[in-house]
Amino acid sequence: MKLHTDAVAAQTGLHYDRTAKAFFGQIGRFPAVLRTIPRQNAVLYQIAGEAADAEQANARLHAWQETHPCIMSAVYKNRRIGCLFLLPKEKPDETVCGLAASAAALAADLGMRPCCMSCGGESAYELYFLDKNGVTVCPECRAELEERLTAEQAKQKQQKPNHAGIILGALLGAALVFGMTWFVMRESRISVLTAYAGMLLGFLLMRKLGKKVTLPAALLCAVLCLIGSFGGILLHGAQELAEKNRNITSLLEIMADDADFVPFELTGGARSAYDMLFFDAESMLLTSQITDAHIRLIAENRSAGSCLLHLHSLYQIPVYRAAGRETAECMLWGFLSVAAGAGMCIYPILKERKTAYMLRKPVAA
């Protein structure tokens, strides 16, 4: 769900800034910024102005929020009203524009005065983007703010990443990918979203624990997550082969010990093994190609750990070739999901770090 640029601009009178991917301008007499929040199906709406009574403003905003189910939050703080709107499935443009106008009307009813958000001055202020948020500052406050931002940028550039935290975050991300892949494959085939979700959590942990995420660190996380994805796939494949090996071994023992062997009396794993080996003509053909060496390999590898060590050899057994091809396909999907996850996670995180602490004038598209 997304907003349509032309429709929102026409209904609100706001302009669209392509760099910030946000609308800006005035609604009523208040400087306003409206932008969608990626991957959250929500819109952030901000109005700059000073209220005479902050407590009363928040009480009125809370009451207003209760009457609109699409409003997730509405709060007055630091000379600004901030509202989070949930995008509805039907008529999102009309709904958001209506709520934006309603919030501006409420601000006027509260007696809010448009002003510089830094000093509260009511003249000579202008609307800017500070990172992705809208702020109003006067020339004097702008010079002071830019000085602080420059100092903060220099501090960030000098800040060294916490390598231990980065490695720990990357390892935790890889562990999440491994666990999620293994769990999902128990229920169905691997999903592209599995690695993406694990990688996203891994990158967030890296940023939290490592303080500063660099491109080499992000690539390290991607490589570890790829190993985690492959590990989950291979472990699942080894566990499946171990169960099949136990069932086939059980079936062979029954067939060797019972002179009056009757297949229809089989139950449990032995029955599953019999169905796998003799269910149809193709299965019987593959079974006829099994050699004594194959049977010894099956009998010697009845645990997941043992199967993991001899996975390649086991997949050469005729009745397991299809399972081997399926595992290879899953590994390809695992690689593609990690690649997609890396592409979707790395760029926004690195871009966010580069564009932090930047003050700029909005530019209409």
C-alpha cells in the first residue's frame, strides 16, 4: 500500500521531495511534512508550531486519536505535533489527506503558533529536512544547528566500530538464519523471506552491538548468513536421510529374518521404507540399482551427524538422487534469498549512516 504523489499533492497543496520521498509545505498556516515509512504500511505526519499548554495539547490529541482507528499515535513534543497514520486498504490517499487536514484544524483550535522549533521565534523561520524529519529554523538557529551537526558528523567519522560487537551481531544473524531455515524446511520448502528476515535482524544487532556498520562488516554478515542458510538446509537433508536409512535398515533386517515376509503386515518406518522402494515401477528400477556397497553405506549412516559427513556419497545412491537434487535446489534458493536480503539490507543501513545529521532545504519535484 502506498500513497499516490499527484493525488496527495493535489488534495493537500504540499510539494513532493524525491530525495526524502516526502511531501512538504503548508497545511492551513502550519509548516508540515508527510512521508511514508518503508515496510511499515504507515505515514508519519509532522506539524511545526508552539502550543500554549503542552499537557492540554496532548490530551486533545489523545482524544482525537481515539476517534480515528487509522491513527496509531499522535503526540505534541518539542514544538511539533507528530502523528503516525496506518494506511488503509481502501482510499489511502483520501484518508491520509483528511487526517492531515483534521490535525491541522486541531492545531489551530489549540491556538498553536507556527514558529522556529529551536527558539520559538515566529518570524523568518523556514522549513528544512533534518535527516528525514521536518524542522523549522530561523537563520540564527540554523547557523548554530549546522555547527552542532558538523561536529556530530566529525564525531561519527572518528568513531571506530566495536569489532567484537560486529562479529557477535553477524554470528547471531547467521544463527538466526540457520535456525529459521532449518525450522521452515521441516514444515515446507525454503522461503526467500527466511534469510532476509534473519539477515535484517543480524544487521540490526550489528549496528546495536558494533556501533558503526561498515561495508566489509556488512559483507561479513552476508557471508555468515549464507553459511547459516546452507547449514540449515544440509542439516535438514542429513536428518531426513538418517531417518530413511534407519527405516531401510529395519526393513532389510525384517526381510532377512522372516522367511514368510508379508509386506502388508509392515508398520512404522519399515512400511515407509517399503513404500519408498517398491511403490511404483520407477522406485523398483532405482532399487534394483542399489549395490552391496550402497547397502553398507546406508547401514553405517543412521545418525544425522554421520549422514552430514557422508552426504555427498549418500546422494549418489539411486533412490536418494531426487533428494539430492532437491537439496541442491534449496541451496540455490538459499543463495538467492541471502543475496536479495543483502541487497535490501546493506544499502539502506549504509545510506542512513551517510545521510545522518544533514540539514537541507526541501526541493519540489
